Amino acid sequence: MTALLGEGWAPPLTAAIVAVLVAVAGAVATTTDDWYRGLRKPAWKPPDWAFGPVWTVIFALTATAGVLAWNADTSTAARTALIAVYGVNGVLNIAWSVIFFRMRRPDLALVEVALLWLSILAIVLVTGRITLVAAFLNLPYLGWVSIATFLNLRIVQLNPRLREA
């Protein structure tokens, strides 16, 4: 518990608030309306109800990893790197939902999700230089977005008319 609190409540509270803001923004951008329900999807797609719980665990693990790395290395360089990779990742996380659901462009979302995946890899590498525990805590995020990438690809392949729009 001491490693998590480090400098007090500010790092975990900040991480929790940012994680909730990113999660809420992504959830607001996600609409499972008639357009989405009308898409052809692969049989292996996780059920819609699974996404909320999985994302909740991922955000909790990723925020915890950020706090552990923040507290483990107080150098300006390390903390700047953490803020940069988590910031870019948060923007990309929200952007995918906007592109896929609001813009209704799974083809563009497929390009964007590759950038999101790379940003998660960057988080794993940056936190891993500081503490391996933080790197490992981000692996479920990398795994889930890997699944999402293949799901996005299959949706694009199964719905060729989307590319014509």
C-alpha cells in the first residue's frame, strides 16, 4: 500500500480521476444504435455486456501501473515520459470510439486502433523501465486492444460497403 500511495493521495486520486474521465468520454462516444447493430460481426465477438467490466478492470490496472511508476521514479524525465505516454494513449483511446461509433468509420478506426495499440506498447515499455510490475499490469490492456484490433479488422472485412461511404 505504501508503494501505491507514495507521495500521499495526490497520485492515486489524479490517476483515478483521469481514468474515469477517459472511460466516460469513451463510453459517451460509444453508441450501440441501429447502425452498429446492423453491422455484420464475427461469431467470436465478445458479448456487448462484457465490454464494461473488462474496460473497468483495464482502467483500474492501468491507473495503478501509472501510480506505481510515478512513485518509483521521481525524476523529471521519468515523470514527463509517463505523462506523455498516458496522455497520448488517453486521447487515442477516446478517438477510437469517436471514429468508429460517431463518425461510423470502422475503416479509419482500424488505422487509429493500430496507433492506440502502439501507445499501449509505449506505456508498457516506459513503465517497464521503472518497474516491471507496472509493465505487467498493462498487459491486459495490450491484450484486449489486440482482440479489438482483430474485431475491427473483421468488421471492416465483413462490411465492405462501409469503405465506399
